[in-house]
Amino acid sequence: MRIEVIGGGALGLLFAAGAASAATPTVLYTRTGEQAAIIAREGIEVRSPGEAGTGRRIRRNLHARPIEAFGVSGAEGRPTDDGDRWIVLTVKQKDVDDVLIATLARGIRPGDRLLCLQNGIGHIERLAAALPQADVYAAITTEGARRLGPDVALHAGQGSTSFGLPQGGESSTPGRIGAEKKLTDTFAAAGLPLSASNDIQTAIYRKLLMNAVINPLTALWHVENGALLESADRLAAMKALFDETVAVYASAGVVVPPEWWDELLGVCRATSRNRSSMLEDVSHGRETEAKWIGGGIAALARRCGTAAPLNEMLLRLIEGIRPDKR
Ligand code: KPL
């Protein structure tokens, strides 16, 4: 088996270093040739958190190439004996664009398996349609990572990742179970637990609901996740957004267990000192994932003949504070 990771952000560095540490042939594709050259020379350093730099630092050597080289076999690109190839797509949802999909389509081989680590909804369907010869897996991860440099990632929070085919296990391709096991064994050896799921859709909708409530409110109010629990007004706004999203899910046939509200509050408590990814994006003037989170819920509502006015409004407010808004 070989693993090819696409994306040189925090998760890309973490997963590529993890695969390489398990002695699996690994290639990392990055957006820029400069980053690929640094990693090809220096490897990737993964740091664990510790007081004033006392955390562990581990450097891993692996092949790194710019994304245009994806699918072009180099010396390290030869298939291994069993020919299995997992492509781990770690770029943000907003970067799963036509150019990236065309690059993937050029390099993909029949039987390849693509593991997609994006937030939001809509991208899996686009990828599956463009890459019919591959199995396209959705993945939900709670690993916390921050990029500290082109070749350095901080593994800030130990989490886990579940993955599965959106249509469940039915559309089995030959060797699917064995390939999934090799993938989970590889990453388990690297301290990145993965588990295969036959109901990844539920995990996707659960995560989407958490992100739809926490991310835009923390980004608009400029607060850490825990601060959402600090006043009755903030809790009321969360509940209204939660209820609207649950109603959209119901019209799409997605059943939300009542405990998801308590789980949402639990996520705020467990990540109370975190700045949500949307707050980070807004603070750095970057494009956010709002289009695929609140926008994804609004689009789902339209497809089901209903509306999601709160999600729509928050999407407009978030997009309105983007300094680079075109
Ligand atoms: O996933 C997250 C994000 O920030 O995108 C949460 C769960 C809200 C943690 O910050």
C-alpha cells in the first residue's frame, strides 16, 4: 500500500508524517514547489504541545512534490506489490475547486481510494462524479493540528477520525475491507486512530450541525468556543440556529437524536479555549468555509422545498466581513 497526501496545511503535514512514520511509502503533494522542496530536503516535524517548547519533536522523511506532479510516476511513484493506493485529501473545502478536481482526474487510477477530510457537504458528490473509477470516502476528524511552518505542524489535540463510503458499505469494490484495515493499521501505528464506519452520513451531519452553530457565532462575536455558553442571549441564538438546522435535516429525512443539543454544548465546553476555524479565517482575512457550512444547509433546505433564513443571514454576515470580498 502507498499513501499520497494532498495538501501541505496542518492536517496534511500531520497525516503525511504519520504515514511515513509507519514505514508506508508516502508522498505529500503541496500547493507550492517551495514547500515541496523544503519537505523533500528536511522532512516534516510534528511537535506535541508542551510548556515553552518542551513538547516532543519528531522529524519524518518522505517524498514531497508540487500538486501538478500528482499521478506522474517518479522513482517513488511506482505501485507497491499489492498496488493499493490511498489518496488523502486534506485541503480545505474551498480549495476543492475545478482545477484540483481536474488534476485529480488526470492522476487517478482505477481502484484508487480517496479519503476526504473536508468540513461541510457537497464536495463528496462532486468528487465521486468526477472520479468514477475511484472509491470516494468521506472522513470526519477531530484531530487538532496547527501549521507552524512549511515543514512543521503542532499536534495540538489528540483526536480520532472516522471514515466511510457515503452510501454505506454496500457498493463494495474488490478488496475494500482489506484496504480499509491496512489504512487503519498504518495510522494506528502512528498514533492517529482511524475507524471505518457504515454510517458516515450521520457523522457528517452531526459535525455539520456543530460547525453551523459554533463557527459563525464565534466568528461574528469574536469569541472562543466556550464563551458561547456565557450568556442567555448567546445560548438563545445557538438554540435558534440549532432548531432551524434540525428542521432542515428533518425535511431531508435526517433524524437528529435529542442528545445532539447536549453534545453541542459539550463540544463548546471541551474546546472552550479554541478559536473556531471560522474565527481564525475571519481574523486573518481569509475566505471562510461558510459557503459549505451555513450555505450547505441553506442549499439543502432549498432542495427540500423549505427555507433556512438564519443560516442564510449568517452566511451573508460572514461573507460581508471578508476584507477580500469580490
Ligand atoms: O470544528 C470546529 C471548528 O472550529 O471548525 C469546532 C468543533 C467548532 C472546534 O473549534
